[in-house]
Amino acid sequence: MATKLFYEDPYITSFTAHVLRQEQDKEGKWRAVLDQTAFYPTGGGQPNDTGMIANKQVLNVEEAEGEIFHYLDSPLPLDDLNEPVPCTINWERRFDHMQQHAGQHILSAAFDHLFEYKTIGFHLGNEAVTIDLETEQLSDEQAAEAERLANQIILENRDIETKWITEAELLDFPLRKETKVKDNIRLVIIPGFDYNGCGGTHPKATGEVRAIKILNWERQKKKVRLSFICGERVLVQFGQKQKVLLKLAKLLNAPEQDMEQAVIRMLESIKAAEKQLEKHQELMLRNEARELLEKSGHRLVGAVFQNRTIQELQQLARQVTAENTQTAVFLISENENRLQLVCARGEARHESMKQILEKTLRLINGKGGGNDRFAQGGGEAIMTGEKLLDSIQQIALHI
Ligand SMILES: [Zn+2]
């Protein structure tokens, strides 16, 4: 096994190593095995490091079968295997992981100390970090209290120590949760506050975590998934949110503390305007229906439009038959390469609009449905709307 430099000193950012082996994996990806490495492989909830080996990019680092594989963007030009190669870690990425990971220990311990909520899951994501707490409820006050305690531990800048111990020695430490590892157990300790088995990388003192901010939480079955950020992420996300808020303040013409009310007022006035619009549209349709009835002598209404939706045709047909129960109405709209139509009749009539529609649709390879009083459908514009209207009227006469 390669020497794990990230355990000897998590602050190592550059080192030299001998390449023991270089090979392609089953998928053809190039990977190298070194005699010692500061590249942290994915594990324990912490993502892998990236960086450079010689002038090749390290894209991924995985530990498997007792070896650490460094996946490269292209193979190393190895002229002489005895020559050590220079390696550098992407420190910004790694230190971010150290901050998030140590922050997780602190926050999990805070929830444990205050409410005995155990952490049963942990994910270090690109945007946020999540922990799963073994509880069905978490109140705003509890979250705030845990955040306050966690930030107090950061402010006190307590040491973060690591210790390798045996299973027998476990009894000497008040572990927050049981470890899965049985020998060569690595403890991460914040004296007087947290004792936890962990294989990840952490800063040497809690102050380096800088800050912990809880973002949100949600109940999931029998647990609560809580997301938070630490360190630089707090500053970066605060900056992003501030930008958004300033833009919104301008758009809404309201300072931050009045924004919610401003949006509520805006939504209410939109709703009122929509209602008003709906009323006007209904009025216009009623007028249109009356005009159609006037023009066509009240027994049979037929009209052809351009680019009206089937919904509009339906509404108009309903208005016509409501105005005069003795009327049959056939409305067609020419919409690009489609013809849409509605066939309807008033209560006082008896012919089947479904039948008329079905016969008509055969002429234009169409599809549709409905009942004896109201039917609608559409088909191909292989004739004009006027021509189709003539045909419907012929069909209606003979049904
Ligand atoms: Zn850890």
C-alpha cells in the first residue's frame, strides 16, 4: 500500500513520488499507482482530490483492493521509472472539503449534545453538504441552537486531533457513533466535544472552518435531511444571494425586509387582473355569439376563423347554444396545416353532433370525440375551411 501522505499531514500540497505502475482500467482509462500519495481517494463521504502528476491532470482518485489509483487525462511519459515525478494537489478544492468535513463533525456533534439527534448519513456535494438526522421533527429554534453551538466551537478554535487506535482502546473514548472499522481505527477528536471514527481530511483546528450556516431541512420518512455550508462557501453563497436580492429590490422597488409583502401584493393584483380579463373575454364571446346568430338567422350558425384555439371555439359554441336552444353551430378554425372544428346544438334540437363530426372528420383524416350535443376534433387542412363548412352542412341535412 502506498504511504498515505494526507494522513501524515493534510496540508501537503506538493510532493514527489515514484510511479510504481501505469495501466489502463477495463474502460480504457489511464491510471497510475504511486509509492506515496497526498491525493485523497473518494471515501467516507468525502470526494476525491484533483491536481497534477507531472504535467498530466488527475481527474479522479479511487482506492480499491488495497491500492490508490490516480486517473489521468492521458498517460505519463515514463522514460525512467526510477525518476520521481512532481505532484500537486488542487488545494482550493481539498481545503474546501476539509472545511465542510470538519464542519460536519462539529454540527453533528452539536445536534447530538443538544437533542441527542444522531447523524445517520452524510453527503458532501458541490453546492451544499447534507446530514441525515435520526429524528422526525426539527424546529427552527433547535436548528438555530445547534448552529449557534457549532459556531461557538469554531470561534473557540479548538484543536482537531487524529489518533490511530486498536479496537480494545475504543473503550477509552466516548464515541459519537459506533465505528465500522475493526482494526487500525482512526479517531478524529475535538477534545471535550467530539470523538468520532473517520478516515477523512480535516484542518488542525476548528477556527479554520470559519463558519457554519444551515440552509434548509426537510422531513424524509423517519429522518430529517439538513443542508448546510461551511468556510468559503458561506462567503461565496452570501455574495450570490446578495446580488440576487439587490436585483430584486430594484425590480420590486422595495427594500429586502418588504420584498415578501411586495411580491404578495403583486401576485394579488395579477390575480385580480386575470379575473377581470376573463370577464371581458366572456363578454366579448357573448357579443360575438349574438352577432353570429343575427347574421345566420338563428337556426344554423356556421363560421370559419383563422388561428383560434379549440378552447376558444368551444367557448363560442357554448355561448351560441346558450343564447338560442334551437340552434345548431359549426365552427372551424384554419390553424397552419390543421383544421379544427366544433359541432354543437341547443337543447331543443335532437340530431347527433357526434355522428356529424365523425362523418366530417373522415373527409380530413381527423380525430375527435364528444357526445350528441357537443363534439370537437381536428384533421389535416386538405381543403379550405369554407369547403369543409359546406360539407358539414350537407352532412347535417342528411343525418
Ligand atoms: Zn471526518
